[in-house]
Amino acid sequence: MVALKAVLRELNPKKTRGPDGLTANICIAAIENEMEVFLAVANKCLKLAYFPTHWKTVHVVIIPKPGIEDYTLSKFYRPIGLLPILGKIVEKLIIGRIQWHMLPSLSPKQYGFMPQQSTEDALYDLMKHVKKEIESKKSGTPYFT
């Protein structure tokens, strides 16, 4: 229940509706009204390893890039995929469960695909390590994976 409330708080109510026509506000209101029912559905999806096809349906909208005078080339457009909000909520619940189980066992030097970790963090740690090696007058070979 706590995880679901956190996911609902993170939803942006101003985002456009998904292909099912449901807005974030509608989904939030419905789920808050029947939280146990939605959690039962989400848990059943996880238990059965089943994700409803309707929640995977994407509606692609083509948006022109700003500041372009001639839109004759496809590179001047940007496709945006709109997914059903109910599916996004279930995905975020599943991601939260996976992270809760996996994050403690991962190396603190893991930067890719990690929450609150960025390229800047990796570069900062690399520069800190290089500086330490230079100051200690040791020679070393960088190793990247």
C-alpha cells in the first residue's frame, strides 16, 4: 500500500492521456478509491507473469522539433510514445520491488541504470581515483568495463 501511494504521488497529473483515454487524475482517483482492488490486480499480474496487452498498447504521436523552417525531412520530427497510465503504475510497482531486492547486492561502483546515479558521478569518482593515484606517485592502468 505504501509503495502504491508513493507511485501515485510521483505521477504528473498534467501529462497527456494514454491511448485508453484515461488521464492521470482519473487513474489516481479510481485507484485511491479502490486501492486494495488495484493492488490485487497488480499482484495477480506479477504472480501470473502476465501483463495485459491493453496496458502495452502505445499511441505514437509525431511532434515537430522547434526552430525548424523546413519540415520535409523525417529527422525534424520526434516520435513520442503514449502508454496507458495504469500499465505505467504497475510497471513502477514492479521496478520498486526489483530494486528493493537487487540494490543492496550491487556494487557501489555500479552507475548505469541506477537511481540517483549519473555519468557525472562516475566521472567524479574516476577523477578522484586518478588524483589519489597521482598524489601517491603510483602508476596504474585504467580499466573500464
